[in-house]
Amino acid sequence: MKIIGTGSATPELVVKNTELESFLDTSDEWIRTRTGIEERHIHDGNLEGLAAEAARRAVENAGLSISDIDFLICSSVYNRFMVPAMSCVVQGLTGAACPCLDINGACAGFVYALEMADAYLARGRHRNILIVCAEEPTRMVDWTNRATCVLFGDAAAACVVTSGGDDVLFRMHTASNIDVLHGYNSAGNCPYDKSGRTGEAMSMNGQEVYKFAVSSATEDIRALCETAGISLDGIDHFVLHQANLRILEAVRTRLRQPVEKFPHNLEHYGNTSSASVPLLLDELHRAGKLKAGQRLAMSAFGAGLTTGACLLTW
């Protein structure tokens, strides 16, 4: 598998930390020092429009037309559609004519989608697979709770993959733990439902997530390098899920790698769930920072708890 095109789209509305001070017991300094986040993008409700735009840009960047896409995978944790799947909506908006499906791997969804695409390509049934990550975590949090609402932003990012690249290594893991990080859907009105379910904003144990994220990313990347027979120094870019700058720094320190190998953009977007890694990937690609032959290590973690890591040659 190889990535031949990337694209992204973010909402026009940018909310800076200082703007949150008007209704939250917080400050720009409090948020920056604890997370590294300075601002985030929040959309007006049209997430599917962002998803379609990111998809178009990825297909164009790949030098293809939408008719060349023969499979579409969409990663989305939460959006306004229960049915149909977000991928079906994106298919219609872009004019694609191919089968499609949604996955929910939480913030690790992009790496999970890459692994699925690699498997589909290996069967020889598909030529060009479009992966779209569309996320609106700002709709999942309690905006009176400064511990969670300041962390997230909305975005969509995409990539096109095809066969013909060097071998790609994946390491996937799930450790079921609902209590650490979860959010509940609102219930319907079934007269036979005795569960008492109601909607509930996202709940997160920040300390536990931090420990899980640092340990899993460190372990996964080391294991992939060992399998590939290369040293950590042989990795050119560590493209990690953009959740918290402290997490990135802790992983970098444990792996004993220089700062320049750990690019980040969370200061401008916050945590955009599964769109995080492909959003950063698109920025690096369009800035000309990714060179042919360079090795990339990607790693993400999310609710589940899920982890996904990938080692590929650009």
C-alpha cells in the first residue's frame, strides 16, 4: 500500500482560548500550559460538507478523478446521522460510485482504516481506496466542563491509497475500558425500554488516558521498528495523534528522539479525533516536508481503549 494523495478541510470559525474565558473558569495560560492548545476550529453543523471537501482535495492531490475511486472508508465517531452512514453521504456529495462503509475506532480510526484498506488492496479487488475521517467532538462534550471542552476541535481529513508501495507494518490493539473514556447516545422513546438511558456528554479520566497514550504509543512504535529491523533513529517523522502536547513530549522523551521529528499542529486545531493524524499528514505533505523514501511512524489512541500504529515508507 502507498498513500498517493491527501486532503483536509476545517471550519472557518476559529475559537481562541481567550474567548472561552467569558463562560468558563479557565484562561489561555491554563489551557496552553496543560495541553499546548491555543485555538480550535468549530463548525456550523455541516460536517458532511467538510468531509466531502477533504475527500475532493485528496482525490485531486492524487491526480485522480472521483470515478477512479472504487472503495470508500469513512471514520467518524459522532455526527448528525444515525443512518445513513457518513460514507454514504460523502459518496453522494462527491459523486463517487463505489461501495462504502463507516468505522468507529475512536481517535485511532484513521490507522484502523489504513489497515483495512491495505487488506482490501492485497486481495486485488480494488485499485484506489479513499479514506475520509470526519469528526465533530465539540458536539460530544459538556461546554460547562473546562476539563474536556477546551481539548477538542472539528475537522475532516482524507487520503487516497493504492497498491504498489513498500511493505507497511501495522500494530493494532484494543483493551476494553469503558469507564476511562466514554459518551452515551440519547435514547429513543421505545415504551418497552426499561434501561433509563439518557444522553450524556463525554466523560474522560485525563490521567488514565495520559498514561495509556504514552505507554501504548511508545510500545507500539518500538515493536514496529523491531519487526522492521530498523532503529528508532531510522524514522524520519513520528506522526502521532494530536491530543495533548505533554503526551507528544513524553513519547518523544522515552524514544530519545529530537524535537524536529515530532511535528504537531494541535495548537491550532485541538484534538480532532480520527481526523487528527491525516490532518497533520496533509499539512506535512503540502508543505513539502515528506520526501520519497522517508519512513513514517504513525500512532493513535482512543476510546475503547483502542490503539493503532503504522510504519510505512513515503
